[in-house]
Amino acid sequence: MKALWLGIYFAVLIWSGIAPKDGFTWFLEVLPALIGLIVLAMTWRRFPLTPLAYWLVLAHMLILMVGGHYTYAEVPLFDALRDVFHWQRNNYDRVGHVAQGFVPALLAREVLLRLAVVNGRGWLNFLVLCFVLAVSALYELVEWAVAAASGDSAVAFLATQGDEWDTQSDMALALSGGVAALALLARMHDRQLAKLGKQS
């Protein structure tokens, strides 16, 4: 699994870095994927994750790399979808914000369960969704800080596409992604956690 995971990661990273639409935007978008790889490498032996978590993290990283290559507002497939469905904008960034809730929700769930931080599934789900919203809010604050510091060069990074409610909708999408992850993957995740517990 590790070789395949790394092969996909580096293949897409290299592709993403070849003549991106905007070098500054590429760096900003891909930086979390680079940091994520370092964190995963540092915790691989001490705190290995479930296979589900690793593959979801990779999927999120690939979303970041594609968005970095084209910029989120100009991913060609979503330009075509915009024209077919008569959308007002390129919605690739919406995919990114759903993933920004979906993947952190599963990671938070894994850490909270494995470290026995909370008792009861109700509190577990509540804290997972609080974490999702915290991550989303932090990302919006980072976007704001970068935009304030770099001016016009951050327009592609912000990807608001003229939507005055972009920040609020991004956070709502992250929350919906978190809810979806809990609803769709909890049972599969529990099975993998049980298997991981037997191996350790």
C-alpha cells in the first residue's frame, strides 16, 4: 500500500508543478499536501492510521494539487460542467471545501476514538464537527491573511469568483462534508479501527 500511495502522490505532485497557471497560487495550494506528507511520515510507525484514513488524505492532497496546477477557478473539467449545467461559476473549489470537511472529520474521529478522548458517540460526533468547523475557519483566516499581505497576487488563491458569501458557503460545505463522512463511513471506519487494534 505504501509504495502505491507514494507513487500516486509524487506522480500527481510532479505533474502539478510543471508549468502551473500561477506559481504563487500553486505553492499556497500545494503547501498543505507537502506538510501533510511530512506529518504522515513522522507518525507512520508511532501512530499508523487506518487504510481508509490514508487513502482519504491522499484524495484530499490530489484535490489540492489539481487546484494548485490550474487554480481552483479554472479547472477545465469544471469549466465544461459549468457550461453544461449553466452554473454561474467554476465549482471545483466547492469540491475542495467539501473534502476539507470530509477528510478532517474522519481523521478527528480516528484520533478521538483511539486515544479515548470522549465517551459516547453523540459527544464524539459533536466534537468531530467542531473540529471540522475549526479547520475550515482557520483556513479562511489564512486565506484572508495571505490576501491582506499579498494583495492582487492572492486573487487566484482566494477563488471567490465574485461571490460575497464565499467564506460562509465554504464553511457550510466543509460542515456538510463532515456530516457526510460520519454518516457514510462510520461503520467501515469502526471495522478498520478494530482490525488495527488487533494488530497493535
